[in-house]
Amino acid sequence: MSLDEDILNIGRQAREAGNALRSLSSDVKDRALRRIAGDLRTSRGELQQANAEDLGAGKDKGLSTAMLDRLELTGKRIEAMAQGLEQVAALPDPVGDIVSQVVRPNGLRIAQVRQPLGVVGIIYESRPNVTADAAALCLKSGNATILRGGSEAIHSNLAVARVFADAATGEGVPDHAVQIIATTDRAAVGAMLRMHQHIDVIVPRGGRSLIERIYAESRIPVVAHLDGVCHTYVHKDADLEMARSICLNAKLQRPGVCNAMETMLIHTDVAPMFLPAVAEGLTEAGCELRGCERTRRLIECNEASEEDWTTEYLDKILAIRVVESLDEAIDHINQYGSHHSDAIVTEGYAAAERFLDAVDSATVYVNASTRFTDGFEFGLGAEIGISTNKLHCRGPMALKELTCLKYVIRGSGQIRE
């Protein structure tokens, strides 16, 4: 069987499973998710053994520290996967929710009801926890899933998917509800992107080259974000100790993820006091600083280029710019940012509200780290991606975002005259 035929067969199986999943009860789905969580815990040794193969191969290939961090499956991360599944099981099932309902003058009762999208194709890199998170959210929302992870995580992804599928079918979930493409052949991605008759939406998670390829080739609707160029703006009315804590967390807590701060903006009035204090903490942690001319007058750092303002470093590198006003900060974010996650630190109510209204991003914060842009932290039971799209969904893509609306009309013999 050729690769195209193999992928097509996976698609047919997913479509059949998706049709069966539509009528699967919440009890069965929740019971399956709890069993999967338990089996992930008891399979910890097997999962870490598979992950060790990927880590070893990644080091041999010279993967960056940030990429290796994304790839690693520690005991803590396996436990977080299990807890994420249990959280999804505890959430309300969105399938069948009545979003709105009206009765027309002619007696027709018209309701908008949530239903599954059908089959969700997920193409991702590096992070094997995505395998469990994405499959869990799709299962709970009644969608079949086709997973295609990166070659750098192939052993980890296959191990997680095997545990997931075995436990799910053991609790009555249809066969092929969760499938993973086992080949590392890049042509498999192209085959998925052409399979519009069996896949309803593509959700990619990965670097710029992957996302750009998917946008260019896909014949299926895509929900994605291209980059995570996230900002924190320290306003002139900021509590500077709070601002220091937030900025250090946003940059350093986990630099290699999409919601980490990549550019720090500082109002000129507080820059002389704030910059030296925050720069000390950043440089002590090994962070390279790249600043505008005003920044370089206040601290020792490298010169920031125009390219730095649009770069997602995913590493301990930070671009810094001193600005004259709130509006200049907003203009910078809207011009150079990726519309992912942006924050202001301020004690001023008017400044905070202006920032929230004017910054055109999926998530905007006042006095908090951008690192919270995450389905688990939002109480959504993880997410399969952070969407910066404006159609269908925006922000963490979780249960409700994996459904669409159906109009259900009940009548009593009405005809149109």
C-alpha cells in the first residue's frame, strides 16, 4: 500500500469513528478519559523509555536547548498530562448544548445547538504532551482525531497514543477514534492536507516553516497561530516591583514556549529606575538583551535590529524598547506583534482599559504574566493550540472551540406562503 493510500485509509476510518462518536454518551467519554489518565501514570516507565530514545536522537542531531526542553517527558509532565485528562473529564460536555432558542410568530421553534466538527487533523512538533491533550479534547467534544507529530518525537508520540487508544477502546470508544500517523515521511503531511473529504479542520502546532507550509498547501480549513511574539509593557504608573516579577516570569519561567515574552516595552519616565533592576535579573539568568538606542543608554546590551521586533526567539533572548507613551506601546504591539498574548503592568485604570480595548491580540493582560495563556491555566482542560485567527475561534482552542453550531427547527405543520 502506498503512503497516499495508507493516509486515505486512516481518513476513512476516522470519518466512520467520527460518525459513531457523535452519539457517544458523556458517561462513556468521561470514563474513558479517567481510565486513560490512570494508564498514563502506570505506563510512566514505558513512556520515559520511549522519550529517552527521542532525546538521545535529538541531542545527536544538535537540537537546541529549547527544543529538547519541549521534547522531554519528565515525571511531572506525565502527571500533568494525566491531570489534564481528568480535568477534561470533569468539564461539561459541550455536545448538545443549546446556545440560543427562539419561537417565531408562526410557531416554529428555532435553536442553535453545538455539535462536533467531525474529524480533526492535528500536525505538531516536539511536544509529546500534545498527543494526549489534543486527543482528550477531541474525544470529549465528539471528534475523531488524526495526529501527525514531528519526527523528533516519534517514539514518544507513538507510546502516548498507544496508551490512549488502548484505554479508550477498552471503555467503549469506537475503534480509530484516535489515530496517529506512524511514518516520519514529510509527504504524509501533504497527503493529510489534501484529504478534505475526510478531515474537517487542520490544527497545526509548530514553527514558522511548518505553519507556512500548511497554510500554503491545505485544502482544508486551518486554525493556527504563526508566531508567539508576546509583549509586556511597563507603564509609567506601574508598581515596579510587580513589573519586575512579571517580566522575569514571562521571559524566564519557560522561554521556549509560544506565550513567553519576546519584547519588553518600558515607558521613558520609569526606564531609568526599572531597566537596571530588571536587566540584572535577566542577565543573571543567562538572558541576552537587545535594546533600542534609549535602552542602550541605560544598560549594557546588544543593539536591537528591526528584525528583532518581529522575532519569536523561543530562547533566553529579549528585545527591549523604551517608548514615550501608552499609544506608542500599543502601536508597536499591533505593528510588530503576532496577536497572541500581550500584557500591561499599571496601577492606572484608564491606561489598563485603553490597552485592553486597543491591543488587537487573542489574549490581553493587566498586571499578570503572559505565561498564563494556556488551556489548563484558563480552566479549559488544556488546549490543542492558541488560535490567532479571527474566524471560528480565537485564543485557547478547547472543548467549545472544537464544536460548531447546527440550527434545529421544530414545527407543527408550518408551510411557507
